[in-house]
Amino acid sequence: MMVQSPLKKHDIRPNLRKVPLPENGSSSSGKKSANHSPADGKKTGLPKIKPWKVILGSVVIGIFGLLYLTHVFSTQSLLEEVQVLEAEYNRTRAQYDELKLRYDRMIGPAEIYQKAEQQGFINGGPADKVIIIRE
């Protein structure tokens, strides 16, 4: 046994946690009692969710879902319209290329030479004559 002097004071801070003492029989099982409440009277556990918050959350999620579906359907209709316009552009571009090729053939040199021969012109040959210089 230890003997302490009554004149000596110990600087010990008080326990602020206020841990409840275990009841008889509960310490051996290691489980807390179901009807046990903390010493300060506050409830522990998950916070209660009020019904109006659940309803409001459901309405907000529903509105966002509706907006998302509307956006998806409008995007699909725009995609179909773009595909139709792209197909029309490709048809028009092919027609333009065909007409341009036909026009280039009509004004090309082979066509001009052939028409000139039909009208009686004589082909003079290449225009580049070789000039020979004698020294």
C-alpha cells in the first residue's frame, strides 16, 4: 500500500468525456445495451431525415431527369436533321463535280483542237521551235 502526503497536490484535469460505467453483465459480452442512453441526454445514431426533404429531393431529381430526357430527344432530332442535310450536301457536291468535269472537257484543249480541225484549221505543231546558233 502506498501512502501519499496530504500536503502534495496533483494537477489532474477532470474527465470531460463522461464515459458511462458499464452495467453488470454487459461488460462480459462486449455489447452495449440497446436501451442505454448517454449521460448528457443527447440521442446518438443517424440523423432523422424529414419527409418534406425526401419529397423535395424526389421532385428536384424528377425535374432534372425530365430536363435530361428532353435534352436527349432534342439532340437526337438535331442529329437526324444534320444527317439529312449532310446527305443532301453530298448529293449536291457530286452533281457539281460531274458538271464541272463535263465543262472542263468542253473547254479543254483536246475538244478545241477537234473543233478546229472540223472547221478546216491546220495544226501548226508545237510552238517551241529550236533555234540553232552557228558560231
